[in-house]
Amino acid sequence: MLTRTVAGRTFDYSHAVGGRYIGQPCSLAVGSGNTVYVLLRGGENISDVPWNRTGTGSRVARLSIPETAGDEEFIGEAGSYGDGDGEYIWPTGLALDSQENVYITDEWMNRITITDKEGKFICSWGATGTGDGEFDGPAGITVDADDNLYIVDSRNHRVQKTTKDGKFLAKWGSLGSDTGEFDSPWGICVDSEGNVYVADHKNDRVQKFTPDGEYLGTFGSSGTGRGEVTRPTDVVVDSDGDVYICDWANDRVQAYTPDGEFITTFIGDAQQLALWHQMTVDANTDVIKARRRVSTLEPEWRLAMPRAVAFDEAKSRLMVADTQRGRIQIYNKLKDYLEPQFNL
């Protein structure tokens, strides 16, 4: 369904962006204007020039994604595979501060790397361990209104709060399935009131907390039905308080009201190929013929193990990292939508 109106909200599928410059997106962050930062994981790159490559390694791609399909542009990319300054082994989470500096977690090296918005290395910090300010598999990362960081310390089954230069401020969580406990948490976000939402991966839920870690509520439960999730990887909250959970193992995104009531499910609607995907198909006659021989292209429309979600408030649109298909699918959240009256 390209356009749906449910629970007083209207979501309208826009388009997909992907192909040549996007390998396997694992995290998204919306910058100023049309800028979107996409964290990618893959093999080694061959160049060290910030924002000036088209490789396939672990890196951050910088895109311009306007509202009109086909107007997207590749700006460049930064970072490469490795353990040096500005390099990543297993980059997992990405966030932006108020100056649009970029923060990337690396779950192999247990560190946070910071670059400016042009991709130039600023610093990195972090150490392996279980103590304050130490990590074992840092995954999701988000920035609050005061530029403090909340970092999912996945294999320590907790959340840590730090300043943007790495000074420890607070922590909460431990291994378990009770409220306030985690099992391999992954994605994280903050809402407009500063509350923190954590994708509790192996507990099949998202938990909501105050900025100080006091438990407030749960979204989702284990399963494949409406409002149920299996191995969630990310979460985002829009300015209306609606919550979107990346339901990774169910190949979809689930939406909830601020009170946790199920709204709708997004399964992917990319009936038209993304611009850069279409260019690749058009350049290969055998691929064109093969696509015309299949009984249906519908499986291609759908999400495949989506890893991350972001909400672009300026354009009121949900962006889904459709990881296994190497693209971003975009849904507009329409305001004041009116359905035309048809007389048949």
C-alpha cells in the first residue's frame, strides 16, 4: 500500500535511494538541508581522501537526498577499513551533534571516532572493559539536546552516558529480561523531551527511560504479529511522539503511538528501482532480460533485514536503511491529508 491513513495519521511512500554508492547501510543520521549520513560496513577501501571515494569498505557516505526522486546526489565519503585514526573495523552506530560533527561506534575496537562534517578526523576515545567509560561492543549511539552522548554498550548489556569528549556521566542496565535489564541491546534514540529509547535486541522489545535511566515503558513484544517484533535493531521517535522500531528479523518497521499502541507496519514499497540501481540494470542487457523472465518483481519491493531508521523532521519523512538491498526506503508522514471524493 503506497498511501495509508491509520489512527489519524497518513503515510505515503516516496521513493528509494540506493545502488552504486550504498553497500550495506547499518546506520543513518539526518544532517542540515538535504544531507544524510549513511554508515556502511564492508571490505577495505583504497583511498584516504575524505568525501572523495566510491569504494565498498567500512565508511560513512554523505548524500544529498531532496524530496524528489531522482534528484539525489553522492557528495562523498570518509573513513576506511583499519585500526588507525579515522578508520573502522566493525562500525555500528552513527550520530550527529549540534555542530554536525559525526560520532561512530566501532564494536571491534571498542571506541568512538569523531570527525567533522567534512569527514576530517577529530579524535577517538574508548577502551575495552566493564568499568565506567569502557566498552564491550558499543553499538547504537545518540546525542541529546546538550550534546551529551548515550551509547549502547551491547555486550556489557547497558547504556552509558558521556560527554561528547568521552567523560563518563552515568550508566544503567544489566543482563536480564526484567524491566530496566537488557540482552544485547543495539539501537538507541532520544525524543524531544530527552527520554531515551533502547532497542533491546534479544529481549524483542524497546524500552523507554528518563534521561537518568528510570524505566518508563515498553514497546513491542516477541513475535511476528501486529505490534510484535523479533530482534529489533533500531528505534526513532518523531516530534509527535510516534515510535518507529526496526523489526530486523521480521523484515519490517513497526510504528506505535506514544502510549505504545500499534499503528501500522512498513514492509517496503519500492516498486520503482532507485536511480543508481536503475543505472546498473540499464547497463547490463542480461540483467534486463532476467528481470523480464520472473513471474513477479514484488519481492524486490520489500525490505530485507532493515538495520536502521531515522526521521527527517524538516521534511516529515521516515527513512529506513534497507540493508540487504543496499538502499534507503522513504515514507512521508503527511499533514492535513485529504482523500478525494470519487463518484463511480
